[in-house]
Amino acid sequence: MKKNISAILLVAALVGIGFAACVKKVANTYYENGVTPAFSASATTIAATPADSLTNVLGFSWTYPHYATDSATIQYIIEIDSAGHGFAQPDTIMVIGALSDSVTAQTLNNIVLGLGATYRIPYTTEVRLVSSYGNNNQQFVSNTLTLTVTPYVVPPKVAPPASGALYLVGAASQGGWNVPVPVPTQVFEKVDSVDYAGVFNLIGGQQFLILPTNINYNNKLATNDNSEPGTGGTFGVNDNNNFTGPSASGWYTIWLNFQTGNFTITALTGPTDSIESVPDSLFIVGSATPGSWTSPVPEPSQVMTQISSSQFTITLPFVAAGQYLLLPVNSTAPGANNYLNKYAVGSSNNAANGGIFGYNPNGANSANFNNNFNGPTNAGTYTLTVDFLNTTYTLTQ
């Protein structure tokens, strides 16, 4: 019996050896490490013009990183960011397989403007290359290049008014469809060369137009989209339809951007110490003024002048190192408390030359706006401008 078992075991062992000899070993796939690519640019200073928009104005090239794979599958990412930002949120361009790429003036212009550049002012950027396999493995970061790009002005989609002024008219406005419209309450503020905005008391469920002159309806701003929701859309010169106003009455900001041809309508809403309307009048009082803290304040010397739907201004001989507040009421009635409602600032360390202000109503101890404005350190004649569009103030000599 033992003999038979031994024979069986011997046969099994021989079969096992023969089977093992027939199995083909497969070697593990191994890719060697690549090398960091060297990155270069065709120029380091670029100042293109609108005529160059579709022309390639900047070329990039880099050395082969020698990944152990088909070169046509290697991924390259060109990263462009503002200088000193550490590529925290770069603009990127992807290239697959190639060892070079180029960008048009239009593309480069849009990139630097998106990073925060200003038209016609040189802007410093940093550029680098990140190479990898197609699945993002084994990334190599190249050397960093510094480029100075001067963005050109992109022609706006809608030509801004030659007059430099805009006026609100229509059933949605307080002045109705009559021309001339009430000024300055229906006058837009010119924010910059392509942005106009205003803060208006609108009548709900009505329409409006915007005029470049306060004389007639020639070259009116209107819209072709008659399905607007009353919150914004697109506009053009002499388009076919009136703007649709908001459904509910109230105070709203209308903002027009001529660069894109878009407008927005936004309600002024917020906590009780925010700005929810534009006052009919505005007066300055305080130790920084000739009238000091006496209320009512001297008129007309301390009455601010409204210059648009959202702005008030005054030029005044300021007293050195004083403070002040802004009041919407200057009642002369016996016992009147003109300080019951006031415009103030949020910090006692507020800068004299400008900052953010807010509303402190009904004698409330506002958590946000409970401090006086600081006047200038030195006495002199200064101009104070307050803007309800963005609730900012500026003081200039």
C-alpha cells in the first residue's frame, strides 16, 4: 500500500513541475522618471493694439520631459498668474503632445484683464509650465518667467454716450415720460468710461428708457428683449423695446455696462443700518465744520449739493482735526432732534480721505455705523463727495 501511494505522489510532482515549466512569466511594466522641462517665451514685454487682436503675439516653447510613453499623449499646462500670487488661481492653457504654443493678442488681453489689469497700464505676470502623463501623474513644474503685458482697450459692444451723461425717463420713474426729466434725481452717475449707474425710486410694474440728452428721445438706449424679468438684460442704441422695470415699487440701482451691452436692476435691501434709499437733502455738521455741532446747521453753506441720482458734494473750509456727521434733515422747529437719523462710519479710526459709510436710523445704537467721520488733520478747503451707489465717501483738497 505504501508503494502505491509513493508512486502516485511521484507522478503528481512530475506533472506539477511540467505545468510550472509551461507558464510564461510576464514582466511588470515600469516607466522611468522624466525630467523637468525648460520653459521659454518669445517675448517678455507685450503691448499689443486692437488691430493685433487675431495675431499671435506671444509664443511659448519647452524642452521634452522624456516621459516613458508616447510623446503625443504627454500633457502640458501653461499657467499664467499675477506676479507674487504664487499661482494660487492661475489662468491655464492646455497643450497635448506639442512642445510649443502661441496666443493671440485677444486671448492674452482677456487673460490679464481677468487677472485684474487696467487698460493701457503695464501689468506684471508670471508664467510657468506643468508637464505630466495624460492622467496627471508625475508632474514636473518648469522654471518661472516674468512677463509685462499692457492690455489695450477693447472697443465696447455699445458706444457710450458722446455727451457723457444719461437720464432716466418713463412710467417707472418719478417724472414719467416727460422730457426734460427731473434733475439731478434722474441723472445717472458716470462710474468710468464704460459704466453708468444710478439709484432711483422706481414705480413697480412699469417701463423706462434712458436718454443721452435731456432734450428729446433721439438715440435712446432701449432693449430688443421684450421678455425681460425686470432684473436686467441687454441693451443698445435705438433698440425696439422699452426696458422692463421691477414688479414692486422701491429703491433700485440700475447699472449699465457698455463694454458688454448688459444692464442690471438691483433692489436696495438689507439690515436697518444699511442704505435703503437716497435722502432728499444732506447736511454736514460737526467740529470739522465752521458751524461746529450746532443744529440746525448754517444754510446754505453746509448744505450738500446733489449732482446725480446717487451723489452729493460740498466744498467747505474744514477745521483741523475735527469730526463730522451727515444729516438728512435740518429742521428749525423748536425741540427738533436733527441727530435722530444720521449717516456715520463703522470705525473711530476711519480714514479722513475716504471709506465706507452707512445709515444710523431713529437714534439707534448701530453696531455697524456708530462713529463720526474724521476730518482732515490740517485745516483748509476740501471737497467732500458721498456716493450712495457704493456707500463711499471721498475727501480731497
